[in-house]
Amino acid sequence: MERDQEIARLNRLLFEDAREGSRLAVISGAVTSGKTALLHTVADTAGGRGVRVLPAVASASEQKFPYAVLEQLYQGMPAHLQRSRPRPGLEALRNPHGPIEAELPLLQDFHRTLDELTGDAPVLIAIDDVQFADLPSLRCLAYGIRRCRSEALSVVVSRGSLTGPAATALDELLHEPKVCHVRLAPLTVTGVSTLLAQELGTEEAGRHAAAYHEMTGGNLLLLRGLLDDRFSRLTRGPLDSAPGTDAPVAGELFRQAALSCVYRGGPAHRRVAHGVALLGDATSVPLLSRLIEVEERLVRQSVGLLTEVGILHGGRFRSDAVRAVLQDDLELHELGPLHLRAARLLYEEGADPIDVARHLLSHEAPGPVEEWISQALCDAAVHAIAADRRELAMNCLQMADRYSTDEREALQLQATMVQAMWPFNPLSQMRRLQALAGPAGSGLLPAPQTIPVVIGLLGLGRMGEAAAALEQVSRAADEHPGTDLDTALRAIRLVLSSTYPDHPELRPFLDQEECDGPWDIGPLSPGQSPESPQLTAFRALRTVLSRGVDERAVRAAERVLETVRLSDRTMLTVHAALQTLVYADRHATATSWCDRLIEETSERGAKALLAYFCVLRAQIALRVGRLRDTVRYAERALEELPARGWGVAVGMPLGMLINAHTAMGNHDAAAELLARPVPEEMYRNRFGLHYLYARARHQLATGRQHAALTDFRACGEKMAAWGLDSPATLTWRLGAAETWLTLGGQERAARLAEEQLELTGESSSRTRGAALRVLAATRPLNERIALLQQAVGVLQASGGWYEMARALADLAEAHKQLGDLDTSRLMTRRALRLADSCGAEELSRSLQRTPARSALSEATRTGEDTAAFSELSDAESRVAALAASGYTNREIAAKLYITISTVEQHLTRVYRKINISQRRELPASLDFDVAYTA
């Protein structure tokens, strides 16, 4: 081991090498580096060789007592020398202010005593912690050692760092040319591995030596603490035998060892360690010096020693456990003032606001309110919000509110709290938001903080108060045109026009040019500045809602989602861009973004944001006809954010659920949802349109046609009045047309369906397919099939699976009325598979009543041609089953990963084997489990 070499070196120097006169060896090193252990080893070796050992231990507590160390040396001498010699310590205490010349007899006496002792046998003087020796003893030692020429005298001392009156005398004694210095450094990784091999075995030592060294810096005392902690755990229960069991884990014994290292360095050393523990990563020598009020030179020296001893590394603690135990070691009455002083110093130096806040939040000592504290806490809250450290932000804001003495500043803090917590728990902030309504409307709240209050008040349906607050924002924006405030106000106007357009109080803020004027999202002209993502997102949403699908608006929304990161300040922007894709029926892209944002908000714990994105996911599922998914996501939205937290937007999750349950045939569930109370203000915004439309569909499905027609008409009137009457928003015309069909109003139904088709245009959209299906129901039977086939093609291309199942069901019925029972059966089977896949249980039940079978089908069902079917291969059976279900050759090829030519060959062989001539004659018994995949 590394220390064995030092022991051998000292033994040779002190007891074996040829020498002239006395020899002096000095063992130095950091606190707990093993100096005392090495000194004792040398003394024990000397005693074993017949050397008389005169031991002494210097102590800081005895440093003021003259001749304290010399007294200890005399006590190790033979009894006759102790009786015959004067007691210098007692004499000095009787006359502590006597002249130094009075020491001369004592010095000479000590010299003669050493000569007498070494004349009888070799002598070793061994002094531990000589840096704490009293000054008179040091002078006696220096006098005696220099004058004693006997080779039988050896001196070995251990020393640490020293500052004070004895430093000069000690240096004079220990820095002569013949002095041998042994500097004990911490163990290297190899030395740690050697030690661990003795304790844990060679294999574990090799595996964990680096980790043990990293935690201790090679400090023997800290190493022993870690090992003792391990053995303590072992005695409490068997350690896991898995690899890594012997990895270092800081326990109580390690923490106590660390405290010992610090305390043994003295009070100043301890104060520096406490200061580093308090400041943490913000430690610098000048800052630390100012904090603990210790001279920079001494602080730098202590930091160096703490580094050498293995407590610090690079100015930071090697182990968080050491920092924690030092923080706990501080007295409670010291903590408050220290934290406050640290916060002030960091704030003055422009440190990270969160570091400043950490100290302020720990400062609980009463004292005068200082103006800078509130501002520091506000700065920290802003940074914490940006870093998504919500709890820290709220703690900072609440403490800043307690320290604030200015009314406007206090209101600003309250508004910031609302904005910070609203995405996570709107219910907890409603009272605070309501309290801010008055100050926001009277101009007491600054305009930037008024904007989130306006958004919150709109959500609560408090439109008059929102309008008063908006008036204040508008005045401030007029005074600062072209600023962020002006941009935010324009964005709010777009929000109002697309979501809250039906309120007289808000009508002055519906800028007609902003709402109705031409809009283009295209390449920038030379010198033109790019529009803010906020304005782009809300403009895109308003465009799609008012005009229908606009490719430029869709591209703009996609760019916003690609470039804007979700945060408190951008959540409405991201939400608006995603809504644009949903209303534009960009289902695949919208689903991808929505799933990503659901995962992100779920991980952050932002329940309100998570609920908003879940409702959009439900809306996507409803528009593509995935009814079970609609229910799942809408119910999750209401679980994450209860109905009261939605305010006037509750129409969205309720509307999605009611619509889905109605389509599924769960009419009792839909009725229960409609029985829940909703805010009256909900009917005056876009969210209420979805609720009203869903209620109309439920009434239609349950036989209350006139009530349904009233609601469908109300939807249409509101949408037209609000400038949102586009096919992308809601297909109220088709709902009304279906209602008229049940009332026998064919002409009115046809007119509404044709009007919807005209608005939709020629694009292959879900709405166009649904309109073709409704229009077909108004036409004579001979015209109906062509329209329904066109509807099926459009819906298959656009992904409207529930509507496609309805169109196939209508097509099956039309073929049945024409007497084409085989085709009717094929269409029924396709509709049934789609209905089952979508979760449309009521439609599925109605399709169970299949059309009558052809003669060949009945023969097959009764087993007349069973032998023929047994001749089909597995591949032929799969192709035949899909063909019987109505799939085209191209679709079959895609499903089975074969070529179209192979499909044709399989079908040719199938026709030959079962003795049919065409596809429509394929019998129903070919019912293999080949589910339709949308």
C-alpha cells in the first residue's frame, strides 16, 4: 500500500541510516489524511526497538497555556527526572508576563535533560498536531534539538496548516536543511482499490474503486465512513447479491466523518464549509468572503484545504450528502440572516434569479422589508415558469405578494399567478381571476397582465368585464402602435371573431377589416416583415371557419406547429393552429400533433392543456367516425378538467360525447349528458354550436323531429350571423335535410343537400360524401345508386368511415329494392364491418337483418355444394372472402400483399371450383375473419 512506503522511509531515516546529530522528520498533510496514524506507527516501531518514546499531543484549546507540550514530554521521562526538574508550566503561570530572559534556565534544563536521556538509550520525541503547540514549548524544543548533538535523539512531528503567533517559531524549527518532510497525499484510485480489496475482495474493489474515490477524493476517514455504512447495512439485513451491491452509498457514518473533517480544521475552516454549502453552485471566493465575513486570503486557503481533504472538488461538494449535512449543521438562528445576505449578494452580482429566490424562500427570519426582494422574486418566477417549474414559480409569486407594498405591483403579481397556474388547475385560480376583473377594467392592472385576465374572463362568460378590460388594453395599444401589445390585441380580436362573436359588449373590438377583409398567407414581399405566429394561427383558424378549407391557411397552421414550442405564452397559439387542421379535416397530421401534445402535457401535469388537446383528439375521432375513440378522449377531457373548469367552452367535450353516443345508439347516455346544467353564455359562442348540433342529432335519433329541426336551424342562423357558416365548421344543413326526410319534406331536404354540395365544392371531402348520401335519399330509386356509389368513393378517399358505413347501408337497401339481392348482401356486409369497426352499434344491429339470399347462396348454406368449397386453397379462400365482402381486386391485393394479377388468377379458379360465373354470386358462407381496416 502507498502508506507502507512512507513508514519504511521514516524508519530508515530515524533508526537505521548513518547520521550525525539528531534527526527531525515532519509528517504533513490535510486534515484526516492519516498523519496521526503514521506518527503512531513510527512511535510503536521505535518502542519495539527499545527506543524511549516521549509522546505529546498539541491542542488548539491548550495553545494559550505556556509549556503545555513541554509538560507532556516531561511526563514521559523517568520518575527521577520528573522529580528533580522544575515544572516550567507552573512557573510560567505564576508569572505570565515575565521577561523572555527568564526562560533561559528552563531552556538549558531541557537541553541537559535531553543529553542525559540520550546518554542512556535512544530517544524519540513524537508530537502530534505540532501546529497547535504553545509558543514557549516550541522555543524549548528548538533550543534543545539544535544543541543536542547526540545521534540517539530523533524527533517526528505531524503538522497541519497554521496561522497565528506560533507559525514563525514552528517554521524556524521545521525548515532546517536536515529536516525530512513526508507529505501525505490522499489515496489514488489504485490506493483506494488496494484498501477495498482488503475489505470487499478483489473483484468488487476493481468494480467500485473509482466510485469510492470520486466520493471521497481518497480521504481515509471518508473511505472508512463509507465502508462502515456498508457494514452497518449488512448487519441490518443481507445485501442484494446483484452486481453493484458494494457501490458507495452515503450513510450516517459517512456524514459524520465529513463533519469531522470539517470541524478538525478549526472554526474558520468550518465557517467556510458552511458558506459553500449555503451558496452551492454559485460559490466564488469573493462572494463567499463577503457572505461569511472572512478575509479572502483565508477563504481561499480553506477552500484549498477542503479540496485537498476530499470534501470539495472544483469548488463543489463531491457528495450531495456532505452538503446536506453541513446545511443541517448550521444553527437555526444563523440560517435566516445568512440566506438573506446570500440572496442580496447574488442579486447584486446579477446571478441566476432562481438561485436568488432559493435563498429568499429559505429566509424566514423577521426583518425590515427591502425593496429589491419583491423584484428578485418576480424575476425568479418568470424564469421558473419558462423552465416549467410551476411550484417554484408560485412560491416566488406568493412570497413576493407578501413583501409587496405597492397596490399595482400586488395586482400584477396576482395576474401572473393566474397565468402561471391556469394551464394546470383553472379551478384553483377562478376566485383570483374574478378579483382581478375590476382592477383590469379600471386600468389599475398593466396592459400586458390584463390580456390573460381578458382571456380568462371570456372563458368564464363574464363578457362585460372582459370588454371593460379590453378597452384598457386597446388604449394602451393605441399609445404604443407596432409593439407586442398591439399584436396581442389584434390576436384577441381574431379570437373574438372566431369564437365569441355574439356579444354587444365585445362588438366594438370585432375589427371588420380584420374579420372580413382579404387575407393571404403567402411568400413575403421584399421588405415585408413576417407576421407573428400568434396572429398567423388565429387568422388561419378564422379563415377555415368562415370560408372553409383554405390550403394557404392549412400550410400556415402547420408552419406554426413546426416552429412554436408549447408554453404558457404560446398555448393559445398552438391550440388555434391545431384547431385549424382539425376543422380542415387534415386528420392524419392533426392526429400526429395532437398525440404528441397530449403526451407532452401529460408529462408536465398541465391538466387543463391536456384536457383541451384531448377534446381536439375527440373531435378528430368524431369527424373520421371513430366513435369509441371519441367517447374515450372526451371522457378523459372531462376527467382531467371537470365541467365547471371548462366555463363556456364546456359545449365542446359535451358536444363530442353526445354526438358519439347518439351515433352509437346509446341514447340514454346522451340524454343524461344533455340533462347536465350548462352556462347560458355557452350558446353564444362557437363551443355552444357543437353542443346545439349534438343535441339536434340526439333529438332526431329519438324521434323528436321538430325539436331537432329547431336546433339545426338555430345552428345555421348563428353561424350565418357570426360569419362562420362554412362546411368546415358544422354541417347543419345535412342534419336539417335528414330531419325533413323523416317528415316527408323531400324537396326541402334536397334543397338543403344541394346547398351543402355547392358550399363544399368538388373536393373529395367527408362533407361532400355525406351530402351526396343525403341527396341520394331525395332522388328516385333509379338515380339513387349512382349518387350513393359516388358518395362511397368520396368518403373512402377522405376517411369518413362512419358516414361511409351509412352510405353503404343505404346502397344495400337501394339494391334490395331493385331486387339485386346479391349486391345488396355484399354492400350490407361491407357496411356491417365498417359499423362494427367504428363502434356504430345501432347501425350494426340494423344491418343484421340481411337481404334474402340468392338460390346459390341458400344451396351453399344448406350444404349442397360443401364439397366444392373444400377444394379451395387457403389463399383462394382468403381472396374469395374479401371479394364476397365487396373489396375490389386492387384493395384485395393491397390487403394480402400480392399482385392484382394474382388476385385475378385466384378468383378465376374459385369461380371454376364452385361453379359460378361472376363476383356477385360469391356465397355468404365465405365468411372468413377478414375485418375491414380503415
